[in-house]
Amino acid sequence: MNNSLFFGGRVSSARFVVLVILSMMMIVADIRFGAFSQVRPYLSLFVTPIQVVVNTPQKMLNWAGEHLASREDLVKENQSLQAEILILRSRQQRLDSLHAENVRLRELLDASQRVDEKIVMAEVIGFDQNAYSHRLMIDKGFSSGAYVGQPVLDATGVLGQVVETAAYSSRVLLIADASHFVPVQLARTGFRSILRGTGDLTRMELVSVPRSVDIKKGDVLTTSGLDERFPSGYPVGIVRSVKYTQGKAYADVAVVPLAQLGRSRHVMLIEKSKVREE
């Protein structure tokens, strides 16, 4: 058994050596004398498909690697572009916010130029709101001349009045507060009444308006100055609706405040003053 294996191994080795020698002789003959130059094209017909089959797995691996690398690059590029878009959007939002603030400041400046007496500009630094009470905090106190009862305006109308002061801050009661009343008059007819808050920032009511009064939707209300707190002539609101109920002596008049209640960022504190006629 062992002799047979040994003999078989020697025969295989001899065959291998013979094949190697023959291969080398054929290569030398082809190189020196071109012995297989005419046969080589026919051999290629058989060898080429084998080479294609052998090389196909490697090509597929290369293609898959390139495809995966390309996909990863696209994913990274997409993530980078998304981040750039977010940054640009945040910058645009900031620019829009600054533009809107500049517009509000210009409006406030235009409004302040109509007032003859002293004005103190203030910035809103906080809000204190619940279902019926509406107050805000500003960054000016008695050290800046603020006092209790001082009228407060924004760029579009009467906002409220100072009800509490500290050295460097004050609390302002908004005109829409349910406890707030403002003497007003119709700009069109001069009819005088009292405008009271309802606790709703978008709605106020005129008190005791007889059915016979000439009043209609769109009429502008201004301060009458009768309370000696709010000087006359400041815009307060616009009539939203006028309703007459059978059996009632007075009309139900709803008014929309002109000031940006709860939204103003910059306001004016004014002393007793007059509005110049334009």
C-alpha cells in the first residue's frame, strides 16, 4: 500500500516535470521561431471566453465597490446640501425678522414725530396674560421718568397705561384688559363714549351707545382726553360691528384695537401731549 502511493507520487511528479519542460520548449520555440504564430488566433477563440468567465467575478466586485462608493458619496453630498439649506434658511429667517423689526421701528419713529412733548422709547421684555388680565413688562422705570398712569403707545395706536413702576422696569396694563376703560370719540362725528376691554386682545366694546347715534362699521375711534390721562387725538380702534337688539335701548358695538396688543416689541411712553394736525 505504501509502495503504491510512493510510486504513484513519483509518477505524478515526473509527469509534472515533463509538462513544465515541454511548456518551456514551446514558449522558446514560439519566441525564437514563431512556431505557433498561425495557431495562436485559434487558441484565443478558446482562451478568451475562459478569461472572461474568470475575470467576471472580479469585475462585478469592482463594479459593486465603485457603486457603493458612489452611493456613499451621494449620501454625504446630500447630507451636506441639506445642512447648507438649513443654514441658509435660518439666515433668511433672521434677515426677515430684522427687516420686519426695522419696519416696525420706522413706523414707531413716524408716530413719535407727531407728538410734541417728551417721549421715552421702551422695549417689551415680558408678558403676563391670562383669560382676562393682560399686562406686559417694559425695560423703562421711574429712573427713566416712567410714572403710574402714563399712556403707552405703539406705532399704530394706544396700547395701555403704566400701572406699576420700578427703578428699571414698569408694568403696563393693556387696553384690552377687562378692567380697563378709555374715554373715546368717533373721529367722523365727534360722538363720545367709553371703550372698555373684554379680556380679548382682538375685541373691545363701546359702552352705552344709543340706537339713535350715527355709527357704522369702519368708524375710527380716538382718545377724547376727558379723563386727563390719555391726551386727545390718539387712535384707539376701529368699529368692527354694530348690532341692534329689539327691546334694548343701546346698540352692541364691537371694536378692534389698532395697537398690536401682545405683539409689539417697541413702545412709546408719553407725557401729557398733543398730536399735531397733519
